[in-house]
Amino acid sequence: MRLLLQQGYEVAVVDDLSRGYRHNVPPGCLYQLSLVETNALTELMRQTACEAVIHFAGLISVGESMREPERYLANNVGGSLSLLTAMVQAGVKHLVFSSTAAVYGNPHTTPILESFPIQPVNPYGESKVMVETMLRWFDQIHRLTNISLRYFNASGADPEGRLGEEHEPETHLIPLVLRAVMTGEPATIFGNDYDTPDGTCIRDYVHVDDLAQAHILAVEHLLGGGASDQFNVGTGTGHTVLEIIRAVEEVTGKKVPYLWGARRDGDAASLVAASGKLRGKLGWNPKYTGLSTIVEHAWNFASKGGRRS
Ligand SMILES: NC(=O)c1ccc[n+]([C@@H]2O[C@H](COP(=O)([O-])OP(=O)(O)OC[C@H]3O[C@@H](n4cnc5c(N)ncnc54)[C@H](O)[C@@H]3O)[C@@H](O)[C@H]2O)c1
């Protein structure tokens, strides 16, 4: 939202605040609604003369989705269907969707191309696949053009330190490791015997500002008459868990307390994006590709208490 406002767009935010926080949205921009409130969404889109929707809303925890699949399907798939219905009712023709690398499951090789098989291994990933499928039909039948952005590991924080990761419970590696530094409570590293240079999992960390910029490029592509598509959003470079720990130690100047845990079911050894399609077709050019910058920005946010006042 910050980048959209900076770039001259008018923005209305819809969130039911089930997992989000009012303090992250400027006063007057937030409409506290659930995605399942189809008619209220239609009315809001009409009132605001909405031209395009960026759809981030959803439940995001893989582990929780393995315990409560019905909740994930109802919220992520049912909620998205309601939103798409409202868009059709209001005549809004463009949508950018937050999808995920989890749609690929555990691919045998990396980097991962958009053409790799879609084979999610948990209900969270499956819920995103189902929405991508619905989007194809809404394009074909209602001419609602759309782009799915399959994020790899969103990370970092806004460079001024006002916005950052606020998940409860937190499941993402960098904020968990920063929390370990601040509290002295050890972080757990799941698995040290993967087929990677140091035995820990490799992931592709993409800075939230670069991720946000990908959304703006996607909206502009659709508003300019561009066709529906799917894109990975990752830098194309992977880092192991131990590399993250070393980067946190360098940025904070403190030792990271950690413990070794067993491998988690379903964790792939390495998930790294092939990012050429997004760069080539939409002109995406990430600014913050250095791991130390990502960790510095996350630390800047976390060390101020992790929340805007
Ligand atoms: N963070 C990552 O690394 C990552 C990776 C891949 C994909 N994604 C996707 O990006 C999106 C945003 O992720 P995030 O990390 O900012 O998560 P988040 O939990 O901080 O944000 C999701 C927001 O959706 C809202 N929400 C949930 N269900 C809703 C509903 N039915 N109606 C209205 N609002 C609802 C929550 O209150 C929350 O504010 C999600 O769709 C997630 O699946 C995130």
C-alpha cells in the first residue's frame, strides 16, 4: 500500500483483521470486511470506482492447514470465490493474486520454472492452486484478467522500519531467528542432513519492497490490456538456514542461540525460483537482493519492538 500511495494510486484496504492489524493501514483507508461478504464488497467496489484488486487476504500457515484443512479451503478458496463474484457484480476487470511457491510441492530440481508440475503437498498450497484454477475460468468466461504471483520467501521490512512481519504465531525463519537473538530463547533448525552444502534447507528470500513492486508492475500490465499469467517472485538465489544465521549474527553483532530439530514433513531441500519470466515480461528488477540488506531491514523493524506505534 505504501508504494501504491507513493506512486499516486488511490487505495482502499479490505481486511477482516483476523490476522492483520489496524495500525498498519493509514486512517480512513481500512474497510473491516471479510471476503465472504460478497454484497458489501460489491458495494465498496462500486462506491470507490475500483479499477483493480490486489488479493493478499488468506490464512498462511502450512502447519495449521495440515491440522484444519476445512478452515483453509473455506477461507482461502471460499473467500476468493466470493471476492471474484463481487468483482463480476461490480464490473471490476483486473486482479493480482498472492499465490505461493507451495503450488510446486517438492520439485526434484531447482531453479523452479513456472512450467514445472503443479503438485502441492499441503492444503495451504492446494487452496492457492484452486484459486489459480478459478482465475482461469473467470478470465475465460467473464474476461476478468488476472496475474498470480507465486511468492518464494517474503522477507525483510520496509527500509524505514515502520512495517515488517507481524505474524502470530510467527513461522518465518528470519523473524524467528531475530526473536531468538532478542529473547535468548533458542530457535529450532529443522534438519541438518539435507543434500545441500551445509545440510540445511535452501530458500529464496525476496525483499518485501521488491515483492510489492512486482504487484504494481502486474496491475499496470493488466490495466494496459496485458493478458493473464502466472509468475514466480524470487531472486533466483538460494540461502541455507545456516547462512541466514550467520547473516543475522553479522548484522546484530550477537550470537544466535539455536537447537537442532528433526526434519519437518514436507520440507523440500531447496526451493529457488527461476525469476527470468517476471524480469523479462514485466521488467521486474529487484533492488534489495543482498541477504545482509534484507536482514538489516528486518532487524531495524524487530529491534524497535516489531510494531509501528
Ligand atoms: N509471507 C510469505 O512469505 C508468503 C509466501 C507466499 C505467499 N504468501 C501469501 O501472501 C499473502 C499475504 O501474506 P502475509 O505474510 O502478509 O500474511 P498476513 O497474515 O500478514 O496477511 C493476510 C491478511 O489477510 C487477512 N485475511 C485472512 N482471511 C481473510 C478474509 N476472509 N477476509 C478478509 N481478510 C482476511 C488477515 O487478517 C491478514 O491481515 C497471503 O495470501 C499468503 O498466502 C505469503
